[in-house]
Amino acid sequence: MTPTHAIFLDRDGIINELRPSPISGKLESPLSLNDVRLLEGVADNVARLRDAGFLIVGVTNQPSAAKGIISMDLQNAIHNRVIELLNFEGIQFDLWKICPHHPNGVVRELTKNCECRKPKPGMLLEAAASLGIEMSRSWIIGD
């Protein structure tokens, strides 16, 4: 029987390391493939959650392309690198939901005040509908 409860995991700072932004100096999403590194122990912890019967769903805001900092192709490649590193550790997520939007972006097609950008619940509700998740039995872990 498929579990009906899930752990929703933010990506940056929860799954992979944050990196200093070349613009602000603040710790943010990696902006190059060489900067993508999993946090220590993340694979073991995700495996424990799966062993406890939870579906594993990634939910992440990724506005760098909307802000014109990197291309959408590079943003997708960075995300794929995170998945590749997780797979190398034997970890697969049941689903990933990504919000590429930002309300103050500079790329017109990615600039909007959407329902998927956390803290709004759009990505979680879409995942719940897609996988039959009971939200009252689920948790989100983010920074």
C-alpha cells in the first residue's frame, strides 16, 4: 500500500549547501554546477524518513533565472545535479516541485506573484493532489 503521508523538503540549505551570492554575499542557492554539494548526512536522513513510511517530496523556490542572474538552462542543470548527487547516494524523491517565479524578477515570463512560490501552498497542494497525500499527516522541513 502506498503511503499517504509525506515529508516535504526544501532544497537549498536542507538538501544541498548554500553558497555565497556573488551579488549580495548572502548564502543562497548555488549558481554553478561546481558549487552543488549535498549537506553531510542528508542521504542517511532521507533514507530514514523513507524507511518510516513517508513519501519524499522536494519543494523549492528557484528564482535566479527570473532575476536574470543565471539562465533557465543553468538553473535546471543545477537542480539536475542535486538529483544526480542524491541518486549516487541511493536516494530518490517521489516528486519534485519547483517554482521558478519571482514577483520582482526581470525576465517577463518568470515574473509574477504566483500561487506556487513558498510560503504560499501551491506546490504542496499540487503534490498532494498528484500523489494522494494527506496533508494532516505530513510535514515540511525548510529553512
